[in-house]
Amino acid sequence: MALYTKAAEILGKFEKQQGALKTLVYESKFANIKQLFALVWEVQKFSSILEEIIVSTRLLKQTKLKMPLAKVLVFDLLMGQGLKCGGSWKALLMKHRSRLQSELALMKVKQKVSRNEDLLPSNLQQPVGNQLPRYARVNNLKTTMADTVDYLKRDGFTYKGEASKLDDLTLTAKEFVKDLHLPDVLVFPPKTDFHDHFLYKAGHIILQDKASCLPAFLLSAPPGSHVIDACAAPGNKSSHLAAIMKNTGKLFAFDLDAKRLTTMSTLLLRAGVTCHQLANQDFLKVDPDGKSYGDVEYILLDPSCSGSGMVCLQDRPSADPEKEASRLASLASFQLRCLNHGLRFPRLKRLVYSTCSVHRQENEEVVTACLQQNPGFRLVPLLAEWPERGLPPLSQCLRASVNGTRTHGFFVALLERCNKVENLMPQVTVQIRHPEMTAVCPLACDKTTEATPNESEASEREDKARAAEDSAPSEKKTKKRRKRKKKSGGATTELKD
């Protein structure tokens, strides 16, 4: 009964948008996390179908059950392995089993299908080859890629080398490959379970979606640097930052949620991270001019977002359009404040902004508004070989999706402090929806290469000289050309006006 009670509790919180499904499960500290997650995942996937069956049979009125618990029990009765509880709940459900089964059968007849899975919306009926692979990041603080590959091969896995295209990520059985974009990521077939594996328990591998590995990889903070992870929990990106920094320098990690920070502390301990300083603090209240942060040059900002890119949230019950629009506007405003605040650190060189959202309002519009308000920064073009780009005109940014990159939905932008010459570039207005975020995007953002200060100054001087010469009276120009011809012996071809 404890399993069903906890599953119903998590399902209720998830449907009220109080957290991501996986986070809610792992924060529950249930004895058998794997069993709990499997049950909750399947119930939420069939949520709309289960609710229709429950409403049609008037089960709630006749049993006094709450909807989340009824969904859990009906799922195991009709679609799972059978009820695993005894006592009053089982007796209650068995009384209504025939009517529940009849209603499910009727739904299949109406839709002309034979399997439960065929009742699901098309976006949830993904064939095995299209399911997301299992990604595992090799933790270079504790091991190496070569040692990890050797260990897995001895453990019965088949190594197929480094992938060269996305199709190479379609794997079966115990095959695995090295990722084609990220050098410290290994790819396995969907649903490969490592939670009881030595490499995971020892912190040698971190189970992290490939798209989630992009921010730390692209920030590329060098060893010995001072770095901020602004909204850090649950800690996978922090551990990745520490690995890239080779556990040197200082990693300041902030988060408002004390429980998530406690979980994060455990994760970082298992990963062997020692260069971090955790703080249960609002990043917006951190003083950029504070003595502790005087040497901060790199910031990773992955703020709270809608989570619309997460596969497990894509079957979330539809929210009221007005409420959803208000929620997105509030999130975008918060994200912009965080981004502007991050750029205030006086020695900042680079900042990565990322979300697990697919909404333009939380991604390109936030970045565009920030560029307008912070003309001293520009966008850095990222990974030319990455298949999905930011929406126009921000093609320097990256997007990720289930179909396009075989990952969860994601967005990444890298902002870099630019020199004075770039600050003088003309600007183009970009219309966006949020009233606080009318933006002007520097055209310098579209540059893929940049001149050195000396080259830019020399070019500017030449342009001024040509402009002055072109504006001189024609008689003076003719005299100058005659003088040049005399000096060169008359061999020079006369320039056209």
C-alpha cells in the first residue's frame, strides 16, 4: 500500500505542476526508487485514458477514492502486473473490475485498436528506435574514457567506437558508442539501467541527458578559474563544471531549495568534487561586487523554466491558456532578471544561459532583450556541426529536441564580453512579446569571426581617408592623380571616381 500511496502523492504534485516527475520521485526517498519511478511514469503516460475510464464508470463516487490514487490502482489492475496490495483497496477495486475492464475494451473498439499503447496520443507512441538513448557522462575526476570503455567491455557490453552521425545512436542489446559531439559522453540503448551498476554507484559515470551536458562543455571554464553555477541543484552541471576545471579554482553553487542542495551535496561527494562552495541563497541577492566573487570570470545560468522540453512533461494535462501565458511571462521576466544580474559581475568573461524549454519566450526573446540591455556583450556562435540552431535571427544559439538531436528539448546561448569596437556596431530592432523585453539585437552577434583591435582601427582610418578624398573638389583630385602619375613615370592607371 505504501507504493500506491507514494505514487498517488507524486502524481498529484506533478499534475499541479509542483515539480518534474523524476525530481519528485527522487526527493520522496522511497525505499525502492526504481519501482516507484516505473509505476508513476506509466500512470502519468496513460493519465488521460485512465481518467476517462474512471469518470465513465463513476468510480470516485462509488469508492470515495481521490483521482490520483484511483489512477494508480486502476492502472495496475487493468494495464500493469495486477494489484500488489491486499486489504480494503484490493477488495474495493475487485468489485468494480468487470465494469472497468468493459470500459477499457469499449475504448479500444471505438478507436479500432487492440493494444493499450495504441490508445496513447501519437507523440507517445514512439517506436523503440526513436526513443531517447541512455546517455552517461564519464566523470574525469575519478576515471578516464579509456578505462570506462574497457570496464564496460569486460562487463559484457559491445563497444562500437565513436559515432559519426545521429543514426549511429540507434543501438540494441548491450551495444554502446562514444558520442559524436561531446567527448566525455557515452551512448547506450534506451532504458539501459545503471542505477545498480558499480560505475554509477562509485561516481565514475553520471547519468545525464546529452543536451544537459552542453552548458558546462560550452562554457569551458579553464582549470583554476572562479565559476558560478547560479541555479545549481540537483548538481549534474556543477559536477561537470568541476571535472572540466580539474577540481581546481573555485566553484560557487547557489540554489534556493535546501532539500535539493542536500541531494546535490551527496551527488557531488560521490562524484569526487572538492572545489565547490554550496550556498542556500537566491542568486539575485548575491552581490556582484562582493569580495568573494571578485575573480569570477565564468557563470552557468540554468534558471527555473517551464520544463516544456522534458519528455516526461509533454503529456502534462493542458493548462488554461491565460494561466499558461501568464506563467510563461512571469518565468521569462525572472529569467531576464537573472541573466542581467549575471552580467553585472565585473570580471565576467563568459556566461552560458540554458533552459529545458522549447518556448521562444523563455529562450530567444530573453536573450534578445538581454543583448539590448547589455551592449557590452555579444553572442558566440556555437558548434557549427550541431543540427538544430536557435530561431532566427539568433542562429548562434543551439536548440535540441527529441527528433532533431535525440535528446530532451533544450536551448543554449553563450554570451561573451566584447571589445569597444564591437560596441559601436549598428543595431537592429527585434519585436518580442513580453512588455519588459522590447529588444535591440547588436548586428555584431551575427559575426562568426572578429578583427583584432589593431585591424579594426586600421580599417577605420582607411575608410575615413577614402571618404575625405572622395568628398574633395574634382579639380584637387585631378591634380593629385597627375602628381602620382609623374612620380611613377606615367605607368599608373588612372583611378575612376
